Amino acid sequence: MTHHTAPRPTTARFSQALRGAVKVPGDKSISHRSLMFGGLAAGQTRVTGLLEGEDVIRTAAAMRAMGALVEKTGSEWIIQGVGNGCLLEAAGPMDFGNAGTGVRLTMGLVGSYDMASTFIGDASLSKRPMGRVLDPLRQMGTQVLEAASGDRLPLTMRGAARPAPITYRVPVASAQVKSAVLLAGLNTPGITTVIEPVMTRDHTERMLKGFGAQLDVETGPDGVRHIRLEGRGKLTGQTIAVPGDPSSAAFPIVAALIVPGSDVTIENVLMNPTRTGLIITLQEMGGAIELINPRSAGGEDVADIRVRHSDLKGVAVPPERAPSMIDEYPVLAVAAAFAEGETVMDGLEELRVKESDRLAAVARGLEANGVDCTEGEASLTVRGRPGGKGYGGTGAATAVETHLDHRIAMAFLVMGLAAEKPVTVDDSGVIATSFPEFQGLMTGLGALIEAVEGAEA
Ligand code: S3P
């Protein structure tokens, strides 16, 4: 098991107008993939803007364990890859900490190598289902040698000695599952096909093409995507500038919308259309969000985002939008708590299997701080109160349980900035998995966030 430091209870308080221009760290999805594909490709990959959160650092360690050279020089990460098909067996267990994307994509990567790989992680990751990636990998020839019940970590697998290409229709809207199959396809002779009925983030497709993979995507009139990858081709090192993570930008964006008088700009944020569901939803709610200088950089859309405090109104969020904002529901629920009327979020079944059961964690956190909400099987309804009068509290009963989930911690700290009374989360340490700069960046804008006195680790 991985080592945990003591929990770090942290409180956010009603703050004066947030103001300033900031940059959020690099996109987590692109950062993981930069290290993986760079570690696999022949030659050198140079990456700037890499997210240096714990999750991504675990992926760097795993790629090193399998033969890649990964080092940081100045502000640049330089990766010397092994060449497609040439990963080495890791000498010991690969510890992915809290990182679902890291572990699931790496399982795919090694699923077509005749070698044993052992995966371990923290208490949150050890509860999460791995069957969703192991099922297709088994069809390609992977064997699971040992696992905790329900295909959970700790887990040891042996990739296929003679991997067989498959055609796999992804049964859940999951970019991790899609990506795991495609990555196993990289070392599989012939064409591996993934059929994706509901489009999810497409960084794997875009980046593999950039590294030289023979990959094509055909989208039918019904929107179903067929992604075909020819295995055993050459991948060549690339130069990558990772844009800011929209899933991290979500926190200062919502904070600026709900804290009176705020005017905040977040620079250089990834605007890939598979990631912009939150922005669209907040604009529908009446949020003053402007995209400034939209541009293309390194094959991705990026923009600066200016956000001003707004009177929000409740909306019904269409369930088909969920994949493009799947990580943003906790902070959307916080925005909804400050909106006039009801916000209905539906199609949320995947939230049950994130770093925590996010649907339950959000509902309990809202309730503990005085927000009127209803949790359904796969839905959440929030009845908002503009101004946040009566929200928040003090004492153990109102502290939000974060369940080792960085986004629960950040979402509720944002809530505290506009609630009448303080909002406390039981542990902000886990924020370092995706956004180590969160507290400093927010306080730099004027947010009042501090560790609970006497509870420092
Ligand atoms: C990710 C895919 C999503 C998302 C996660 C990152 C990725 O997970 O929640 O934070 O980089 O592929 P699912 O594939 O489980 O939806």
C-alpha cells in the first residue's frame, strides 16, 4: 500500500472579490499520455507545461520502471523512449497512488507484452473497478494472475504472448477504457478497433496520430465512432506543450462566478470540445464567461477565459453532455447551490466509480452545509439559494468528508468562499494529486483558505 500523510483539515471563508489573471497547471489527461507515449516512442520527447501532480509523477515512475528515461531539465521534461514494442518488465510493483487514468492506461500498455506487471495504489484506487479495462484485455490474451476481489488492486497481470487484435464496443462512456484497448493495440499485429457509441475525450487518438501511429476515426451519421489502429507501427518522439487543465480551471471559474465583485482571467486553458461541457452549462446558467483569444496550439484548441461574478439560474443539464464534463459535476453542484431555482443533473452513473462515489460525496457535503438537494441513483438535483445565506457551518458535523477525492476537496473549498459561514473539508492533502498549486493560486486571487489551526500535518 502507499504511504499516507496525516489528513489536513482546511477551511474556506467568505471572501472579498477575487481578482487577477492566473494560469492553472497542465492538463492531467494530456500529461499522463505525454509521458506514456513519449516513454514508448523511439527517440526523444520534450514536454513543457507538464502537470507535476502526484498522479502524473506516478506515471513517470512507471515508465522509468519499464525502461524509459524520464528527467526534468529546467522547465522541460525530456523523455528517451524505448521504441514501440520494447517495454521492459518492471522489477517491482508499480504504485499508482490515487490515479485511475495512470493505472488503467498502463494496464492497456502492458496488456500486449509477454511480461508480468503488478499494480498497487492507495485506498481510493484499491476500491475502483479494473474489470472495465481487463475484460477487453483478456479478449486480447491478457491473464490476471492475482487480484483483490472484483478485479481490484493489488493486481498482477501477464500480458499476451501472442496478442490478438479485437473489435471492442465500449460498454460505458469511458476514455480510459477506450484508451486501454488502443494502447494494447499498439503492440498487437493487425488492426485493433474500438467502437465508441458516445464520444469521450479524444486525447489518445489525437496524440497517437501525432506520434506517428496509423490511426483513423470514422464517425457514423448516428455519431458512433469507429477508431482503427494498426499495431506494431513506429512511434517517434514529439515536442509537446501541455495546455492548462480545464478540469482544474473549473475551480477558479466557479469561484469567480459566485464570489460577489469577482473578475478573474485564466490563461491558456485547453478548449478541446470533449472537455468544455462545464463552460457551456455555466453560460446557460447566466454566467459571464468570455473566451478571449481562442487559438490552436499543438493540435488542440486553447483560450483565455474571463469570468465575472454573475447571478446564476438553475438549468437542466442534458445527460448526453456528461462525458464532456464528467469531472466537473462536484463544482457544478456548488455553482448550482448559489443559483436561483433548481439545477437537475442526470446521466451521472459514472460518478459512482470515480476517486470516490462522487454523487454521494457531493450530496452529503451539500447537506452538511445547508444546501437543499436530492440524490438519485444517477442524478442530482440542487435547489439553490443566491447569496448563500445560512450556508456553511462550524464543527465536525459540517466538515465535508473528502474520501481521498481531490475534486470533492476543491469543490467544497470553493463553496466556502461565498457561503455565509466557513466551509471545512476533512483533508486537503489529496488536492496535490491533480492541482498542487490550488491553495496558493486561489489565495493569490483573494480567496480565504487556510489549514485548520492545530491540525497541521
Ligand atoms: C480520463 C478519463 C475520465 C476522467 C479522468 C481522466 C482520461 O475517466 O474522469 O479524470 O484521461 O482518460 P473515465 O474514462 O473513467 O470516464
